[in-house]
Amino acid sequence: MASDTQLSGEEVWRASLPLLATKVSPATYDGFLTNAVVLGFSENSITLGVINEFAKDWLERHHTSVMTDCVAEVAQRPVELGIEVMPDGQDEAAAVAEAEPEPQLPPQPEPAVAAAHTPATRTARGPTVAHVPLVSDTTGELRSSPLNPKYTFENFVVADCNRFAHAAALQVAKSPGQAYNPLFIHSASGLGKTHLLQAIGHSILASRPDCKVVYISAEGFVNHMISCMRDNTIDRFRRSYRSLDVALVDDIQFIAAIEGPASEQEFFHTFNTLYETNRQVVIASDCPPRHLQLMNERLRSRLEMGIVADLRVPDVETRVAILEKKAQAEGVPVTRDILEFVAAKIESNIRVLEGALVKICAYASLNKVAITRSLVEDIISDYSTSTTERRISLPEIVALVSSELDVPEDDIVSKKRSADIAWARQVAMYLARELTDNSLARLGQYFSGRDHSTVLHSYNKVADLIEEDEQVLWLINDLRAAFE
Ligand code: ADP
Ligand code: MG
């Protein structure tokens, strides 16, 4: 161990950075860690200089232990960590920013003060904000960005699977902040949460153009918050979010996953201010409030106090109706027979269902052929194979892990905790999250009623090990290959 004493503080810190990169969010890493400098280094301590008070406070409150661990790992001895604000912190930060014309921040879904008339792009797949990623805004002010013009109440097909959520959304749009506050909508992926959230936004803006409506994902909220902390604009950030009339917050399940309790806390205060002043809050999530992985019990109970509505998988008639509406809107001539065929084939996710229709229409128009049943059969059979690859079933995954790791299938989905069983279960959860469309909550349910944080924890653990341990990397590769 003594051989490491010749590493300089600078070298130790630089070697710690890649370790830290996997343990904190990109916003923290790029915003606060890469521009930290070593102010002092000795046998048993390291002092880092960071750009401002917020950076110091943030790192001290949330990342001291992980930073200490990483530095100690590199230095190969226990090291005490001190954090100080660089004497000329502001100037240094500005100098760094100038020296690096490309800001290294991750693409940030920024809060969007919804503007109904601006052109919008198609929805991206995945949990983030549905419109164009905006230029990073660290002034703390909300920025204008479009809602997807297709996500309106008119374009939403109402059926048993969504009747209650739709009615609640309509009511909220009619009298925001008065009844049904907060409104909490949850479902598996691709069933219309984002559509309903944005429909509320469109509808309110149509009748009250002066209303301050923001649609934002929880991830966008947290990233924006961190940028504003870094740039000393957090007060303005707070003021602007807390002066909204309507907050439409998508994918809340990520609120705690990104930066832990601090982002949750910030959100909680924003939420409370809005709620207590009768401003409307609508939240979408992949699981009901009681399954949210939250540290803040008060936040959870507040979320449960409002109206909680779920969206379920539509039956085949509803799927046909949705496709019909979509075909009409796009002006494509597809017969009912064909829509029924597509709707019967693709069951569980409306996004995938619509994707199939888009593909059929694109094929027909590119190749200048009519949309016939046999053409669709061809395209769909292609399409289904490519989606079944992603829609591998949970029992298949468990069976494979069972045979590969020699742990009985029943044990994998049991509550047993012995090390080999727990490991097999973690691997199965990892694969299930990677290869299927199930929400964390659903996966938790499948694995013997565990909650969604356990699945997330298992997933992260295996993901970390893949990076660290070649054996695990190969194991996961082999298992994945079995499904290709
Ligand atoms: P989620 O946010 O739940 O993942 P989205 O709101 O993004 O799902 O919906 C996925 C796609 O399905 C969108 O294109 C949306 O317009 C469409 N969709 C979902 N539900 C309906 C519905 N009831 N009527 C019409 N289109 C729908
Ligand atoms: Mg969504």
C-alpha cells in the first residue's frame, strides 16, 4: 500500500472520476465533479474545490460517502474528504465554460411552458419528454416548448379500460385546481398516460390561453434543478415552478431514482406550494402511488389523497377503434378488415400497435402498392418477430436463468434469500427489465410481490457488476444470446 503514496492528489482525483461517473447522475458528474480541483492532499485527506456554494452543499449532502469510497479505492487507503468553494469559484466556472464550448451536460428534457400552436415533433419512445429536447436553460426560468398536437381529447378513444381516467382528466381540464387535485394516472407503458396529460394541457390552454401550464417529466425537473443549483439560479427555478397554474408531471417514478431524496424533497416543496394554493397538479407514473419508491412518506400520502386512476390494456374492439382513428387522422385508406387483423395480432401496447400501422402505410406508399391483407400479413409477421424479440415472456426468462445457474424456477420467483437464489433472481430481474416491456411494479409483482424499488436495485446491481466483473458480463451475454 505504501507504494501508492507517490500518486499526487491530482492523479488520485482524476482516477476516481471514472468510478464516480457510474455512481452519480450525469448532471452531477458533469456539473459538479469534472470541474472540481484538488486544493489539498495528504496521507489521509483530500480537499476538493468546487465551483460554488450549491455544488458544495449538494455534494456534501448527497455524495460524500460515494466520493470518499471512490477516492479511497484509488488511493488504496482511507482518505477523509473535504469540500470547499474555490475562492474565485464563479470566475473559474465561467472560465471552464468558455474553454469548453460544448457543454457536457446530458440532453435535458427541459420544462415546457406549453404553447399549443407551435409545431411539434412525434413522440419519442421511452420515458422522457415527448418533444424536442431544448437548449439547456439554467436561468431558472421556464421555457416555452410545444405539446404534441396529436395528444388531444378529440384523438383519445374512450373505452372501459380508460373511462375513469379520461373522465377525471376532462374534469381537471374543465376546472383546474378545484376538484380532483392532484390527479394521479398510472399504467404500464404505451397505454396513454402522456396522451392524457398533454390533452389536459391543450384543453386548458384552449379555454384559458393565459394559464401557466407546464408539461415536464420528473427527469427533466431534476436535471433542470441540478443545472440551476450549479449556476446559482435555484431561487429563480423555485419561484418559476411555484408560480405555475397547472403542472403536468410525467413519469414521476424517476423522481427519486435520479438523485435520491434531494430531488424528491425539491419536488415535494414545489408540489406542496402548488397544491396549497389550489393550483392543479397532474402526475403520471408507471405504478400506483403506494408502489412508488419514495423516501418522503408525506409526498406519498399527498399523492394518494387525490384521485388515482389507472389505464388498462384495451380490448380488441378498442384497439380497432384506436387504429381507425389513427388511420383517419393520417388520411390513409385501410379497410376495417385489415385494422382488425392488426389489432388482433398486437395486444398489449398501443404505441407498438400504432407503430405497426405506420409501418404498413409507409411500406404501401413507398412501394406504391395497395394495402392488401396478404401484404399486411407479411409486414406484421416481420413486425411481430421483431417485437416478440423484445416481448419475451417472464417464465421464459426464469426458465433460462434456472437452467443456466442451476437454481430451481420456483426458488427464483420465491421469497427465499439464500445467496445463490437471490443472485439468480437478480439476474432474472435484470433480463426481464432489459428484454420485456413490463413496468418495474409488474416485475416486482411477478417475483413474488416485491416492490418496484427491489427490482430497480437488482437491476442496478447487475448493471454495475457487468461493468466490473467479466464473468458477469459473459453470463449476461450468453443469456441474452439465447433469446436472439
Ligand atoms: P404512455 O405515456 O402511457 O407510455 P402514451 O400516452 O405515449 O403512453 O401513448 C402511446 C401511444 O398510444 C400514443 O401515440 C397515444 O396517442 C396512443 N394512445 C394511447 N391511448 C389511446 C387512446 N385511448 N386513444 C387513442 N390513442 C391512444
Ligand atoms: Mg409516457
